[in-house]
Amino acid sequence: MGSIEEPQSSLFSNLPTIPPDEPFSVNAAYQEDTHPKKVNLGIGVYRTSEGNPWPLRVVEDAEKTIYEMKDHGRHEYLSIQGDQVFLRLAADLVFNFDSTTKDRERIASIQTVSGTGANRLGAEFLSRYIHPRPQNVWIPDPTWANHHTIWQLAGTSSSSSTPSIKIKTYPYYDSNTGGFNYNQTMKKLSSEAKENDIIILHACAHNPTGADPSIEQWENIAQLCKERHLIPFFDLAYQGFASGDVDKDGWAIRHFFQAGLEFCVAQSFSKNFGLYGQRVGALHVVTKAPSATITSTGHDKDPGTTEDVLATLCHLVRGEYSMAPRGGAEIVRTVLSNDGLRQKWVEDLRMMSSRILGMRRALFEELVRLGTPGDWTHILRQIGMFTYVGLSENQVAAIRERHHVYMLRSGRISISGLNESNVRRVAMGIDDVVRTVS
Ligand SMILES: Cc1ncc(COP(=O)(O)O)c(C=O)c1O
């Protein structure tokens, strides 16, 4: 018998070094901190005025209803596409369809593993199947950090780790105004974006800045996409959570739909239903309006596009995880299909968004009261869970060290981590580091 040689090193010794994901590592550092007055403004989750997680009241009602139904099929497989009633309600919520609309035919919807999964599936779909192949994906600078990871992974073949579509950024944020940098965005995209390039857009409550385009700016972005044949890709993670009004938060998407564009929407129910760990979401791919060809049966001829899109999406999902999980989608379906529960959901949404608005005002007023150097009005103008508060990396490190206030390196804070008991302490921390650290 010949001797068996010991392998020199592990099979896994060549793996790349992956930096820790920032919001989760900031959260872990916060958990380890034993200071009694520590404050967590890092992670993007809703917290009550006592600083606790909040299962929405309407979600608890829906859970009870589902439990009491004792449906024997409740743990069965879904279809690859997902729960079709849920998908119809999810699309209606995004596009504001009613029961009479024919526009639904323009949309292929598939259930996903929450908003992240919808972004990922959409990226994979566009990078593999669009012709001519997009050269670039345009991501806002800054953005939800996972957009970069998702697009780095998209469409990479087994023989290459290079993404097939180049990632480029457009200058989203104007640090002078604390708002959306409309002029520079338009300039960049109109001069450099190529036909079929993909443009990532946050439908509302831009993460991390909280700065959104105005209605007129959205109209011009839609026009630009039309003229230059760009493919918009909406990330919709905060519908209803941003303003308390699902129609207001869905306005941009509905406008792009009416404009006849083809595009994607990655929809998440994490924040607006508080179903973070349940992973509920959908990807909607919007195709062109069907041509009004009349068939021999007298019906509009379906161009087949949405069916082909759906079949391709199902193929990708089948090879990845077969189908999305059903539990959380069942809760959303139960709420959205019942008028009473739906009304209750709207009330819960308003409660969350108005608490956040109140905390924006409280932080602003504390900073003004302290006379903290700088203009803090952007805190009031920005919307949604996050604000780019305007601290440097050194100031962020100092506020953590001295005051046990945790936020992302960029100075992004989650407003929902603020409450009546800690907002003064946070403002004093900001005041201290702004005065003493550059
Ligand atoms: C802009 C944006 N997109 C997508 C997501 C994905 O959320 P989830 O996968 O939890 O639905 C988030 C969550 O923070 C987000 O902020």
C-alpha cells in the first residue's frame, strides 16, 4: 500500500477576505457594550419609544386568524412562483391596481426571499437574459451597501469571478444641501449611461441618506430613462413606512408604469409589516404594454412576454431555492385581503412613521437648543428610517467611544433607535464631537 500524502494546506486556504457587514457588526459591538446608557442607531429596524421590537398589532391579529384556521395544507410547498393571491395583492399595492385593471398583464411577479432576494433575483435575471446585454449598472452613491454585493455577484459564470455587468455610481447625495443631487445625477447619466444600462433607484426613503427626488425630478428621471433606453430598477423597501401613506410612497413607480417603461421592482415587507426575519418579498418585472392585436377569438393577443419572463424567473428560483418561504407571505396576504385588517395596518404604519417624524423633530430641536455648530435642517427634510446626520468618520468613532452611541461610519443613523429617554443624550454626544473632533 502506498502512503497517503498529507495535504499541504486546507482546500479553503485561498478564500478571499470578506469584510464584516457593517450594520450587523455595529449591532454586535452594541450588544457587547455593557454601558447602561448605550444607544443603538446602527441597525435599520423599528423600535418602540421604550426601545423594544414591535410586532405590529395587525400582524398579531393575522397570526391568530391563521392559527385558528388550522389549515392542513399550511406547511405544504408553495408553487415555484409563490403564493399567487399574495403576489396579486403585493402588485396591487405597488401599482395601485383595482379589480378591473388589465394593466396587470404587463407584470410578471414572483415571490422572493424578502427585498434582498428580489434585488438578487432581478440582478441575476437582467444580467443573464437582457439583449443587447447591459454594459453597466448605475448605483447611487451612497446606497444600501448590499446593492454593491448583489451586483458583484450577479451573472458571474463558474469560470470567472468578474461580474458581467460593470458597476458604476452616480452622485446621489449633495452634502451641502443634505438633499438629492439632481443636477449631477442627470449630468452623469445623460452623458455616460449607455442603452440598456440599468439604473438602481430607491422608490422612497433613500437608504442611507433619507433624501428623495421631488415629483418633478422623478418625472425627468423617467423621461431620461425613456430617451436613453435605460432600465430602471426600483428598490421598494419602505412603502408606507416612509410617509405613512402607501400611495405617496409608491408614486414614482406608478409614474414610471404610466410612462410605459419596462422595469423591475424589488418589494420588501420587512419594514412596513415588521416581518424582518420572515423574509417576505416579491420581484415585479414590468414589460411593455401589450400591442392591441385582436386574435380570432376576439381577445387582445398576449405578446407572451410576461409569461416568458415569469418562466425564466421561475427557472432561476428553482435552481436556487425552489420557492420562497410561505409563513410571512401568508400573514401579509391575510392582512391585505381583509378590509378591516388592512385599515388596521394603515393605522400601525401611521403610528410607526409618525413616531419617527417626531424623533426627527426632537433631535433637531435638541441640537438647536444646544447651539450645536452647523445647519441641522436636513434632519427634518430627510424622510424614512435613516438620516445622514453629517458626522465625519472620526466623529462617529468618538461618539461611540465617549458616549456609547452606535451608528454607521458614514454617519447614517436609524432614527427609530431614538426615543424620549435617549434623544437628549444623543444630541449632547453629537454636540460634543462636532465641537471637539474634525
Ligand atoms: C434600500 C433597501 N433595500 C432592500 C432592503 C432589504 O431588506 P430585506 O431583505 O430585509 O427585505 C433594505 C433593508 O434594509 C433596504 O434598506
